[in-house]
Amino acid sequence: MSPKNKEVTKRNLHTHHLAKTKKQNKLLLISFIITGVVIIGLVGYGVLHATVLKSVIPVAVVNGQKIENQYYEARVRFDRNQYINQFQYIYSISQLFADDQNSADYYQQQLQQIISKLEDVESFGEMVLTNIINDEIIAMQGKEMGIDVSESEIDALFQEILNYFPNGTPTPQPQPTSYPTPTLSKTQEAILNAPAVAENEGGEAVSSESEAEATPVPTETTAMPTLVPGPTATAFTETMFTELYQSYLSDLNTKNVSEKYLRKIFYHYLLNQKVFEALIADVPREVEQIWARHILVTSEEEANDVLARLAAEEWADVASEVSLDTSNKNKGGDLG
């Protein structure tokens, strides 16, 4: 090959190398640009999600009703604060019974349960979300039943929580509780080993205790000391309530719980109570109960023999002799 051709070939190789290098640099530059765009996009999306999208994207949707993320976060903070307050209260009570080991163990168990709830952040968040979803479902049921909560009712709840009663302190009303009061037969009394009850000539029931025990013993009457009234408590004025209420809100604001979401939490609390009371309004307070007893045998033939014996013998005697149920055979086969 002539020197001239060698020079041309060398120049061509150099040109080709330069072109290849430029192409590689161009591809490398493009890849850097794409990577930068992706990183900027991810950072931008994170900022956008934290500042805008997070408040727009619902944390859950219940039958078309969106549960906003901001309310969910406020509810989590509020509920955590409630658990912390409960912990502090139980802890202060536990200090009063620190010398009693049984009481100390009892309160320590309660405190540990609260700590476990607060430490398991994921489960706590799921619990709060479940409660919010339940609130929405109950609210939908309440709407169908024509039940709602007014702003004045929410205000009244705030006043009650802070012990402010502008219309006077309410008088506690006794709530009657229904208890089963069955009439026992002589057979049932025998099964339960109930004390015998006799009747006097007038048909009135009298107990079997002796007359001496039943006769009241006279006691001396002691004059009660004269009570000296103490100082009258300072009236809880509306101004004092307002200051206390603002202090309560200020404390929650430091935990990022606004008054708006606090009122929403209280709204659902009152609504849940109203719906529950409406649903149980027609539930009967009294129900009939059946007292069952049995004699357990292995075959129908044995059962017929037992039935024949019961015509002449006491149930409890036959049960203790024949029944295979050792848990109650000596109690007349009583099942409760």
C-alpha cells in the first residue's frame, strides 16, 4: 500500500473514531437527561402528593362517600391522644394501689395493653380507619331513618365534657334494670337446694328462720350532729367555659387536630348514639327463658324405660342413677 493510501486510511479511521465517540457521548448525555427528568419527576410528585394530592386522594370510599386523608390523619392523632390521656389517668390511679399486688398487676395489665396499641402503628391506623368506615355506614343508616345531629347538640356535648351546664346541673335519673324473676316450682327448688318457704294461715309466705332470728333488735338512736355549711363554690361562668374551651382547642391544635375535624368526630359520636337508641327502641326488655334438664341415655329403649320410671319416681333420683352426663347427673340433670 502506498504512503498516500495509508494516510487516507488512517484519516478515515480517525474520523470514524471521532464519530463513534460523539455518538456515545450523545447517548450518554441523553441517558443522563432522562435519569435527571425521572428523578426530578419523582421528587416533584412526592412534593405534589404531600402538598396537594394527599388532601385530594381519599383514604377510602364508602358507597360513593369519600373519606379524606386529612380527616383520617386528624382522627388518628385524636385517638392516640385519647389513649395517652387514658394511660396517664390509669397510671395515676395505679399509684394509689401500689401496695396491693393484685391491684398493681391489674392496672399494669391495662397500661401494657395501651402501650401495645400505641406501639403497633399499622394496626392502630387500621383500627381508626375501620372506625371511620363504620361511622360513615351508620351515618348513611341514620340518613335513611331521618336522624341527624345539629350544631347546638355538638355545642352541648362540649359543654358537658367541660362540666359547664348553663341551664343548671342535671339531676341523675335512676335507670331501671330488668332482672329475671322466675316463679320456681317445688321440684325446681329441690334441684337448686333453695330454702323451704312455708305459708302462714293467711296465705303469706314466711321464711324458715327462727322467730328469735326474725325479731328485730331495738337499737339506741343517736342524735345527728349539726352540719355546718361550707363555702359556696365559685360559679362556672360562660367566660370561664370559653377560656377552658379555647385552651382545649389550643392543646389539640399542637397535635394538628383542628376544631373542624374535632366537631366532625363529635358529630359521629352523637349520631352513633342516636341511631343505636332508635334501633333498640322496639327491642323487648323482657324475654321468656326456658329452664332445661335432661337424663342422658344411650338408646331410645332406655329412654322409654326412664319415662316409665318417672311416673312413679322422683326425677332427681332417676337422673343420679341413670344419666350418663356426669357434669349434672347429681344436680337433677340441670342444664341451666
